[in-house]
Amino acid sequence: MKRLSDIKFSTLDLVPVRENGSAAQSLHNSLDLAQHVEKFGYNRFWVAEHHNMDGIASSATSVLLGYLAGGTSSIRVGSGGVMLPNHAPLVIAEQFGTLESLYPGRIDLGLGRAPGSDQMTARALRRERSGSADDFPQDVTELMRYLGPRTPDQRIIAMPGTGTNVPVWLLGSSLFSAQLAGERGLPYAFASHFAPRFMHEAIRVYRNHFKPSAVLDKPYVMLGVPLVAADTDEQADYLATSVYQRILALMRGQSLVQRPPVKTMDGLWLPHEKEAVGDFLGLAMVGSPQKIRAKLEVLIEQTQADELIFTCDLYEHADRIHSYELLAQVMKG
């Protein structure tokens, strides 16, 4: 049985934009956070592709990763993930081949099959491209071919990219990518930070379908976990209200800019909305280090995950850094 100290731990930064803040401030905060968690001993630092969302500043994912990798020295940086239906596989191979050439051995390429936006935005991103989520398996194959060794009959190459063998992860919030990752022998990251309901089933499907590959000889599972750690349970509950307001805004189709914490959510949400936010954040670790340690031990016992990747969307940047510092102390025992 695994112990907490056996588990690798990582950061997923949604690069949140504050109320009355700016994208520039958020991007600078992202690098500052990466530099801090690198010192705290985190394994990797990922950012995700989202579009048409005023509260998330990581839309140009590969550009941001260059900034993050350039400002850190050892932590792995990567996409959690690139939404492959939005892009031609060759373009992503060239972008991540460039990153791997500049920062060898530190780049991860996590791939998702959702558009990461609404349908209108998806059309604006693709223009005449006919790509869709249905093409995902073929697109993954094509992309990995560009990143692999060049073959004698290969007429199109990614330069940079060919021969870099950038590690590819499949990401998912349903069972499709779990099965595909297993069949391809790739590492799998489940988006339990917003879709915890299917977590156990997705892990089971992935492990049951796993076939050893040149990449992995056994399954490798990473789980997304929302985090609000503070010195006391009461302080964590207070800080978490910023997270609740953001998820509530997402469900209502409102602005996703971060809002400051409030003393109570009473009057801000209806009973069914409170329940929906609770389901969304079903895996959230909210509390003092002692409370979070107990919950994490249960999670590891139930899932036997290999790695946990934490997202922490607090209003004050200093509170986020402190939250990740407290978590590192918990994970190291």
C-alpha cells in the first residue's frame, strides 16, 4: 500500500484573473508560483488551454510554458492540457518540440479531446479546420509520430519536434480517454478537480485496458485535486468562498474573474446551486494540514494513484503560495 510520502505531487495553475486585476498580473503570478512550488519540491507545473473566459489567462498555452520554463530550472512544465481538436497536430508538435529543444527533459504534453470553450469559440479557433473530438485518437497518433524518430518514408516532419519524444499524457473527465490511454500505454490524468463522479470508474477502465508500451510498463495515474490549505480549518473555509463563487459563476454563465472571500455564502447561492458546487468540488481538500492529511490518506488508499496534481484558486496570491507550502509539508510527512 502506498503512503503519502510515496506519492509525487504537482501543481495545475489555472492562471486566475482577479476582479480589478489584469492578465499581465496573472501571468507574472503564475511564474512566481512556479518558482515557489519548485522550491517546495513539486514535481511538475501544468497550465491548461481555455478560451473565451475572462477569468483564465492561459489560452496561449505553449507561449506561457516557454515563459514558465525559462523562469524555472528543474520543475517539469507542461500542458494540462492542450485541447487537441483546436489544433493541427503538426503545429502542436512544432510548438512542444521547440520547448523540448530549449528545455530538454522538462516538458510534458498533456492532451484533451474537449474544445476547452463554447462551440462558437471553437469555430472561431478552427475556422476552416474540420477537426473534432471524434478525430482525437487519430490526431494523437499523428502527433506522436511527429515527435518520434524520423522514418525513411516520412515526408512531413516537425522541426523542431522530430526525435524529441516529448512525453504525452492523455487527460480526461470521462471514460473515453481512460480507455484510449490504457490501450496506447500512456500515462493518464483524470480531471477529478472538477468531475470527481467518474473518477473510480475511469481509473478502473484505464488499468483494465492498459497495455505495456515503449513509454510505460505499467499504468500511471494522476488525479486532479482542488486545494484550499490554511493554518486553521476556519481560515480555509473562509478562503474557499472565493472558489465557491467562481464555480457558481461558471454554472450560471457569468464572469469567471476571481472574487474576494466572504464571511458566508448564504444569500449568494440557492440550495440546488450549493449542492451542485459541492458535487463539482467533491474531491476538494479544504482545511488545516491535519485535516488535509487525513483526507489525502483516504484518497490514496482508495485509488492507489501515482501522483496528485493540485489546483488552488485563491483570491490573494500570497494565500495560494502558503496553501501550496502547507501541502508540501503534508506530502513529505
